[in-house]
Amino acid sequence: MSLDIQTILFRLCMALVSGAIIGVERQLRNKPAGLRTHMLVSMGAAIFTLIPLSTVDLNPNADALSRVIQGIAAGVGFLGAGEILRQSSEESQRIEIHGLTSAAAVWVSAAIGIAAGCGLWQLGLIGALLTFLVLNFFKKLEK
């Protein structure tokens, strides 16, 4: 059963919208990984997820989908590590860790994209809204 173009378009748009919810908050806080980054990570994860779902005519191969999801989670970890290293490489001799929240937000954006790619758009949207709340309101509680 191959996915039709409307299903693919809907799932990709849900990934973009969900990634945008997180990205807007990051953009408003002037973080390096902002709106476009989160939208692209979420949509990219959805595309990678849609590939095994769209190429199987008889039965979806759960093993292939599982491997794709594992690969996305590991690959996005490298993006997050780059964000942390970029933020930490200042002229100070002191070791400081910066960018963990941004790295986590990128990682969550990928998970949301996977949910959207699997057709679990409600899960993705709820996850995006909860992530927005965590990023926006819990920062105030930390202070």
C-alpha cells in the first residue's frame, strides 16, 4: 500500500507546522537554531520516515522503519553536538556548556517529524505545543 500524494503532503505540512512551533520560540530568543532549522529538521525526519512507508507495496516493513528512526535519532544527535560545540567555543579559557536546550529542541523536532511522517500528526502537534511550553514557560521558573 503506497501512500497517496495528499497523505504525503499533509504529513509533511504537519511536520513543518510542528517544527515551526518550536522554531518560533527559539527564533524569538535569538538562538542560532531557529525557525528554519527546526522546520527543516522536522520535515527531514518526516521525509526519511515516509520513504520506507511509501516504497513498500505489500506490507510496511517494520524493521526498515525502525532502522530509519534509529538513524534519524543518531544523526540529529550530531546536529545537537555541533550546536553545543559552536556555542562553547568562546575565547574564555573556562569550560562552559552552552546550547544544550537548543540541541534538545532540535532532537525533539526530529521526533515530531517522525511522528508526522508516520501519520501520528496529533502526537506531533501535541509534542510541539508541549515543547513550546517547556521552552517558553519553564525558563521563567528556572529564574
